[in-house]
Amino acid sequence: MEQKQVNFNMATIGKDVEAFVRSRATRLGSFIVYEENGKIIKEDPRTGQKTILQSSERK
């Protein structure tokens, strides 16, 4: 099995992870759910539409 070295730029790793999650969600047709400023947000990455969820809708 071939091993490859992977280097991470810690200054941009958050943006890299976000880009990966968005591309994966778009490909799979999934929504992205995250917390921002104490609010739970559900985003459709294909349209960019954001919906603020109530705490009972979190799961």
C-alpha cells in the first residue's frame, strides 16, 4: 500500500473543510446543518437558501 504525505495549512484548514463539506452535500443532495451565533441553521447548498430551525427541529 502506497503512503502519501499530506500537508495541511492550519490557517486555511477551516475553509478547506467547509469547501469539502459543501461539495459533498451538493453531490449527495443533502442539507448542511450548523450553529451560527446561537441559532441552528439548515442550508441547501444547491440554492443557498438558509432556514433557521427551532430547537425541536434540530434532530
